[in-house]
Amino acid sequence: MSGFPSPDHLTRPMVDPFGRTIRYLRVSVTDRCDLRCFYCMSEDMTFLPKKDLLTLEELDRLCSAFIAKGVRKIRLTGGEPLVRRNVMSLVRSLSRHLGTGALDELTLTTNASQLARFAGELRDCGVRRVNVSLDTLDAQKFRAITRWGDLDKVLAGIEAARDAGLAVKINAVALKNMNEEEIPSLMEWAHGKGMALTLIEVMPMGDIGEGRIDQYVPLSLIRARLAQHYTLTDLDENTGGPARYVRVGETGGKLGFITPMTHNFCESCNRVRITCTGTLHTCLGHEDASDLRKPLRASADDELLSAAIDRAIGLKPKGHDFIIDRRHNRPSVSRHMSVTGG
């Protein structure tokens, strides 16, 4: 798999029109998932044909080009990244950049259904922490949210990751009339195991066969409810993502809030996203798209690829435009979260 390009213009740092230096790359290695969470995708999803996907070697070359241009953190996402065949070969290859010091962190977001199989190998490849998407500890609710998921399998994956020495953070989407009342117990469970919890508002992405209005609950309301029973102290902390954190006095744990609907978190955005087809999205909440597959395949060197990346970064918007369209009940962005990778 490819190493770094050498000419200076290929290694120039990526700075967007608003002075934000891009150091964080999220890479969707597949749009496929073994669950069908109702806020993320429709039950009868049509996935991309395999011929449209970048090979793992191409994904490695693409990531390496971004690392050469200043990316210090890479997060592998999906869909569910661990359902991509031979995905660990990509993880092993990218880990060489951890060894050279060119990359500070290689991590992934997973639903943990496959995590028991891969936790030890991830640790051996230099992965030190993972984010696990888990919205409930109630097995019946879990099956309803995921449409067919097995909660016990996910919990076993989390324990396997912890046993392997990986730090685990739980991500939970707050869902109206589904899990909002369970958030305190979910938080206490996570903190009791030494895991942080981050709450996320429903994002209006992709047609999922039902409206987002019935799912959406503002995290400002959730926080106000929690503050009636817990001591929440704001933390001046930035992990490179959009979450704002508090320390919960009664549990000692960290609680994060990601609020794309009630608070635009774009002012410090240092990340961009690559899909499994080689499309670069500089903003989760815009329909922007830059094709990197064509320049990637057009030349054995990275001249064309680097120029395409620079052009795309030059168009990165100041902020997203997420709204829940109450009049037409349609998503703000047509592509599904599983395609973009969160």
C-alpha cells in the first residue's frame, strides 16, 4: 500500500476559507450494516453495489494522502465498519502511520455486534478507544430501534473491548417517547463501568420511511431534566468532535451533548468525511460532494488527488443548515447517515 507523496505542495496543510485547519478525517468503509436502526435507514435499504466501492488499498492510499496533508486523527465508520470483508487489513495498514508518529489516533465507531471478534486485533493495531452506538439497555426496545438487533451480542462486544484494554464511549441518540426516560439509567450504567456517554439529537438525513418530527427531542430539555437530579459541571474540553461535555457529580463520569438541531457546533469544525465510494463531504449538513475516486484512479501519483482535495477544502461551508422540515416532513440532506458515516 502507498506511502507518503513527497513534493511540498502535496503536504501543504488543509485550511478552509474560515481559517479552520483540517486535522480529522472520518472514513466510511461501507454503507452496509447488520442492523436497521429506524432513525438511520429504512428497513428495505438498497445498498451500493460492491463495484462502486473503493478497494481497501484505495482507501489506504486516500487516507495516507490526507495524513500527508496534516490529518492527525482517523475514525473508521460505516454503516457498520466491521462488516466490511477484510477490513482489518486496512486497519493494520493504517496503523503504520501511528508507528511513524504521522498519525495521533486511529479509531472507529461501531454498533459492537462484531466487536467481540475483532477487539483484540484492534488493540494490537494501535486502536486505543472505540465509540459504540447503543440507545437502550432494554432488549425489547433495542430490537424495536434496530428492527432485529440482539442486545446481548452488543453487550458482549462492549465487554470484549474493555477486556482487550480499549476505552469505550457510548453514543446514544435521544428518541422521543422511546428512550428519553431511560437516559439517566443508561448514563449510570455507562459511568459505572468507567465509560463516557454522549447523547445525540436526531439528524434529518435521508428518507427513512417515517418523519423525524415524531423522533426528535431537544437535548436542552434532556439536560434540564437531568439537572434536576444530578450536578452537571461544564468541562472545557475538546476531543476533536462536536460534543460539549459535563462532569456528573454523582457518578463522576463524563456526559456529552451533540446538538446539531438546537446549537450549531460548526465554529471549530476541523473534520471532513469520505464515503466508501471516494466522495468527500466537507460538511455533514450540506449536499456538498467532491469526487476523489476519479483523480485517485487517474494517476499512480497523488498530484491530481491532492489538487482535488485542496479544491474541496476551499469550498467547505461555515456551518450546516440542519432543520426538521415540519411542513413537508422531509430530510434536510438526502443522503443517509449510513452513507456519510456520521
